[in-house]
Amino acid sequence: MKNTTLFTFIISLTSLILLSTGCKKEGSINLNFNAVYGDEPLVMLESYPYTDGDEINFTVSDFFVSNVYLTDSDGSRVDLTDVELIDFDAQNVTAAMAQTPISFSFPSIESADYESITFSVGLDAETNLTRPEDYTPENPLSENTRYWGPWESYIFARFQGNLINPDLGDDIGWLFHTGKDDVFRTFTYPLDKSIDDNVVDINIEIDHQELFKVGDDYMDIRSKPTNHNPQDLEPLIIITENFSTAVTID
């Protein structure tokens, strides 16, 4: 009788342990991307102060983010997505729409305290060897307009617009398209988010004024308003590396 009671107790305890370890809490994450210029929402074709008396506007702002993952307090990594296209020129056409983020939702994220988020701007070398025809239509890498054959590279980011000088009446168009493996960059940002059977928003704000910062001033766009030349990557690297300071996360 004693042996039967002991056996029943062990079975019950084992079941309880298996149940408790097999039902870990999970939550979900929303990644929300917003574009701003300084303290203002970025609206396509809206003019903003630049430098040397110029004003700047944007007609295109889109880029790939890839290899997005979180790191928790134990150093464990949770992958969120391989690649997403952040397309602000389609989203930020009015002031109201510019305040609505581009969002991606990720369910079934293990409960933990997450201390950083990492993502790349552009595509790693292995992915950049692929071509649009390698992907199904729902994948953002399937878009032919995002690949430039002469570069043998995807276009990682596109920023376009106009410079306006109200005093001189001198307007010029500008264009910077980034690509090639040398421009690929990965960034890690601190995070303070706890997931415990809840929905957590991670808000990622990209300050487009900061993207064109060079030291205490800004890029001299007028001297070289157009660059999508794989032999002249310096301004494209500057813009990409500026994501390190242009991004604010809360």
C-alpha cells in the first residue's frame, strides 16, 4: 500500500513538473516604424529647414530592414523576421497618415525581459546574391524595382526629394539610392521591454534630418545631388551609418 501511494505521488509530481515546464508564458510584439524630420512627422512633399538657407522635402523614403532579433537579459536571441520593406513614401502622404506607423506583428514570443533589438539596413552578402525571381510574390525581395542589374545588388534604401531655396528660387532634385555589400550595416539598440503574456509595442522612429548629418553640419547635397553610383559609395555609407543616431526606440 505504501509503495502504491509513493508511486502515485511520484507520477503526480512528474506530471505537475512537465505541465509547468511545457506551458511557458508567451506574448506578442508589434514593431512600429515612424518617420520624422526633427520634431515633426515626415510628410511627403512637405518642406523642412535644411542648411545654408535651403529647405528640403522628400518624395521617396523606403528601405529594407533585415535579420531583426531581440536579445533577452540572459543573452538569448529571439528572431523576429528575415526581411521587411519599410515604405514611408506610400504611407506618409498626409499629416494624419504620417502619424500612423508601419507595423509588423509577431505572436508567440517567449516571456522574458528584452534588453536590445538588432536589425540591419540592407541585405547581407548571401541574400544579396539572390534575385527577385528567386522569391514568391508576397516576399518584398520579389519586386524587380528593388533590384539593379548593373550593380548586381538589391537597392537597400531609396531617399529622394527636392532642395528649395526660397530666397533664390533655385530648386533642385536630389536622389540617393544605397546598395552593394560595402554599404550593408547592422545596428543594435538598447531596449527595455518585458513580455509576460501581453502585447508589447516597440516603436522605432527614424529622424530623416539626422540621416544627412555630417559632423555638426549636413551633407552638401547641392554639390552632388544625385548618387546611385556603385563606384562612389561614400555618401551612401554616410547615410546608412547615420541610422545609428537617427533611430530612437521606445
